[in-house]
Amino acid sequence: MITGTSTAQAIATGVSDELGEPLVDLEDDGTAVTGDGVTVEDDDRIVVVGSTTTARAHLELMELQERANAFEPAEVVTVIPYLGYARQDKLFEPGQAISARAVARAINASTDRVYSVNPHNISVLEYFDVPSAPIDAAPQLAEPLPADLADPVFLGPDEDAEWLANSVRDTYGDGHVENFEKIRHSATEVEMTAEGKDFSGSDVVLVDDMIATGGTMSEAVNILDNQDTGRVYVTCIHPLLVENALSRLHRAGVQSLYATDTIDRSISQVSAAKPIADALAE
């Protein structure tokens, strides 16, 4: 059976539908609300789904894990569509906390297995003591693309995103993959460039794991504006969209923008529920 935190209601519902397993609410008083009379048995697996977009969401996920364990099921599996703090996965400055390790330790204390959808760096899963695995939702981003893309280019904002672009291209079935180059001038100043690369006449699909402030994608679109490209589509897996990110992207001229529902936003037009369900069914 499936249960979800308040930050993952849509995707938990999707996983429930994909697997044909009941969606339950685990209450503070130790009861399970299913709406169809289903009870939690001790040989059941309980799948806890929660996107940890905030510190409060982290706490909610851990509380829901505790409620799941109170039923003494055969297994508690935790699915994290969006894993917060995953970018703080190593020591960048002396005295900093490795936040990814801290939250991993807290989460894996009350679960038997962990899945995370496209963590920023797959190595972050090594911080979990229980078995853990990534789930790739990038192929879902190919679904809304028009079938008539002209000489399509699937473009990552840097080399780290190239494999995501490959994943979308392979699912779409046509086109080639490129990435921008990033030139670091200082610890805080990074320049993105497409020097020596010509995308003229091509429809372009920009692919990244996350859009937070919208700065990277806005810069990418500005660079493409200087070339005679065709249509430009901006896609991402995790639409964090902090502050005025949507306005920023709109001002940059972005017209086609969509993401998955690992974080439920207005641009969450495709669902990561199927790849999650596929992983849980293995």
C-alpha cells in the first residue's frame, strides 16, 4: 500500500494507480484510512512517498515513516521524488555541514529501502545505510514534445546534464545531444557559452535536473536567441522554482516550459509515477 506526505499527494496517487495498490492515510492515532475498508496487515509493504522541499517536509516524511513502522509491516520503503539538500553532498568550505549526509542518516533510520528520483548527484545515495537506488524520470519529459521536431537538439546546460539530455533523446527517438560549456572565472562567477556550436535551423530541447531560480535556463535561452534556432522547449525533472523563477524565465522569452510532478507546480505536466512504480514492481 502507498501513503504520501502533503508534498507528494499527486505523485503518491499516481504510484497507487500504476501499481493497483491502495492509497492510505496513516493517522496520528495509529489508524489507516483507505476509504474502501482495506486494513493494514503485518505482511504488507508500506511505501512512503515524500518530496523533501523544506525542513518541515523532511520532518513530515520522518513522522510518516514512524507511523508506517507502528503497523509492523513486512517492509517500509521510502520513495523521495525530490531529495532536498542533495546539492550539499560534500564539504565545500571548512566548517560546513554535509547536509545530504545528515538528512540521509535521519531518513534511513526508519526505513528498509530508499529510492530517489534523479538526485542531483547519484553519489549522495551512498550516505544511506539501507539499500538505495536512483530512479530516472527524464524519459517522461519526451512525452509532451511535438512529433515533428525539426533536426532536434537535446541540450544540457553543462556536461553534468548531458546524460539527462541523452535519456530524453533516446525516448523521443530522434535528434542529437549537445551541452553548453561553463567557464569558471571565480568561486562565484561562471560563464555559460556555446562557442563553436551551431544550432541554426534546429528545434532545441533544453534539459536539466532542476530549475531553482531560473538563472541557468534564462541564460541558456539568451544564448540561443543569438542563433537562428527553431522552437525552444525548456524542461526539467524537479521544478523547485523559488522566488520569481517563472517570471524570470518568461522575461527571457521562454514559451514552452514543463516538468515532472516530483514537486507539484503549475508546470508539472508529466508524471514520474510510472518509473517509480516500475522500480517498486521489480
